[in-house]
Amino acid sequence: MLLSQKNCITPFLFLRSYSTALPKETLAAVFHRNGNVEQVVKLEKMPLPTQLSGKQVLVKMLAAPINPADVNIIEGTYGTSPSSFPAVGGNEGVGVVEAVGSSVSQISPQQRVIPAKPGLGLHFIFFCSLYFFVTFF
């Protein structure tokens, strides 16, 4: 949930919990149109694939801060906007790999990663993406 006090946005922070089963769904901070952050961003459940294909990686986000550019994109005042709606904001964060597809060889489960492609939308608890990560330990 986004909270504000005197125009100060509290960032999302998703803490790590341990489980052996892959999740079937995730929560994401979704917006269906541009506008005031507090009015247009809602937490929504979204399905995750039951099986990863090829170069897909399932990542559990540990932290995904909200910076001014994220707010401006949601408001529609930034130089770029989502290619389609609904959209999930966020361009920065750190996560831990939960599972990898059959063609992924450079990272493995339990590695911490930084998503390295702008516009992925990182305000998720879990997200599944093609392999665009930088490992750091």
C-alpha cells in the first residue's frame, strides 16, 4: 500500500520468507491509468506461471524503492510512460532468485540479483521475467 504524509511516499519493502513450494500468484502495485499515486495505484493479485520456460527467472523482491521518477511515471509527467495498462511501476530493486527456466545457466536459486532492464516494473512480491539480472552475491 502507498502511504503519504506531507507529500512523502513510503517505499515498498517486501521481506523474505522461506518456502519450498513455488507461489501461484503475487501481489503487485498496479495502476490502470495515469493520475495521482494515492488514487490510481492499488495492490492486486496476479497469477504466476506454473512452470518457467526457457530463460524465465522467478524472483522474490526483497526491496523495491519508490523514487521520484516512479511517481512521475505513474502521474504521467515523466518523459516516458508504460506501453500499455495495467502497468506495474518500479525500476530499481533487489531480489532473490526462487527458480530458473531450463535455459538459464548463469544464475541459480537463492542468488541475490538486481534487475538490470529499465521498465521491468518491480513493485511486486514475486515477479517472473526473462533473464535481465546482475548478480552481486
